[in-house]
Amino acid sequence: MYLWLDDIRDPRKHGCGDYVWAKTYHEAIAVLQTGQVTTCSLDHDLNIEQTMQVWGPATTSEEKTGYDVLRWLEQNPKFIPPDGIRVHSLNPSGRLRMEKLIERLYGR
């Protein structure tokens, strides 16, 4: 099974029509906990407040991000997708932070 985490972007419009679409941290964790995820593509910002924080004034969103999903995987390594994780976030600092954690998850 493939997992797509993004609150706005439809995976079908990005060439990932066979991915399960999770829009929140909690939905993504529920899909990962099935133990069936072989690969996933993650966004960092999972609500408009977080997105605006990157491109505008800071906000106080407490919604978990795609980075938090990776931190959950770090604490629950048996659910790390064996075929890899990619980041499709447009948030430059969030993307970099996520990519560094992915490297640690896979021991690179």
C-alpha cells in the first residue's frame, strides 16, 4: 500500500492515483499502523495556518506536521516503509528537516 499525506493536494492530480490519501497526522498514523505501507509521500504543512507561517507572518498552529509523522516512525521503526519515503512539500525548511530525518531512518 502507498500512503500520500497532504491536506490539500489530491494524489490523483500528482500521478499517485493508487495512493491512500491521508489529510492529517492522525489519519497517516492509522494507515501506517496497518503495517501495509510500502512507500509514502509526505507534505510538511497540513493546514492553511502552517502554510501561511512559511509564506507570511508566524501563526500558532498546533496541528502536527509531516515531520511529526517521521518522528513517530523514528519511535516505531517496525512501521518504516521498506521501499522508501519521499517529501513533496513546498516548505523549504520543512522539506530539508524531513529529508534529514529520512536519511537517519534509513541509516544513510
